[in-house]
Amino acid sequence: MLYSIGKVVQTHGIKGEVKIKPHTDFDRFVKDFDVIIKDTKYKIQTVREQKDLLLVSFVGYPTLTDVEHLKQQEIYTDEEPLDLESNAFHLPKLIGLKVYDQHNYLIGTVLELVDVPQGYLLRILRDDNGKTVLIPFIDKFIKLVDETSIHIETIEGLI
């Protein structure tokens, strides 16, 4: 399984660096770490910070021309993080889980996670009417997550 960890937003300079907008909570952008861009593995050679971006160069790609084709491409890894804290979740694994309310009524299945400035929303395909609903992935609503299901507490108007 591939996990999205960032996006190449632009090239930087003439020495083969790219500007990356990371979207991972794990320290994935380090020297000698392998990333996947457009079905090709790249080994990270150097990493520098620049505001909210990272300036990254790859082994064997020393010039601007070598990395030009990477602009606007998603960056993936096939390594799943193993050191999750007790109340942390590997978000891609939530997709496909069944969602139940506080009365153990099946609401539906998680279709995707929507990244918003406030955090994440679960897009759930309702079992009863085939429509989708968005549930904020916050403690107020999410009460239990296990290997097969998510249990939420609903309020009036949420679903």
C-alpha cells in the first residue's frame, strides 16, 4: 500500500532541488529515505527547511533539468509508520471501516478522509439511503476506533 506524504510544488535553483509541501505527521523527509514519485523510487540526498516547505535533492538527480518533470507530483512511501501513539490513527486505514452510532446502529462506510484546515472529515456512505455525510474526526464525535469499525456519538442534524 502506498501512503501519500507530500507534494512537489516547484523546482528550486539549478542544483536539482525541489520544493516539497509535506503532509505527514511522521519524519519521512530525511537523508537516505526512499520516496516514490510517478512509480519511480528516489533516494533523498539532502533536506533543508524553508518556511512551511522542504528543499529536497535526490541521489543521481543533480540538475534542474533532472527534476523538472517532478513538479506538481504527489510523493508516496510504502513504509507504514509503526510508532503510533495510543490515541493516534494511520488515516488511510480508516477508509472502508463501518461506522456505528452510540446506539450501535450502522450508519455506513468510510469512503475517504477530507483534509480541511481544522483537521479531517470522514466522508461516510450511508447504508440506508446511499447518500454521503461528513463527520468531523474529533474527540467530540469519534468515541472508539478499532480494526473493523468506528463508533461515533451523533447529535441532532449531524447525519
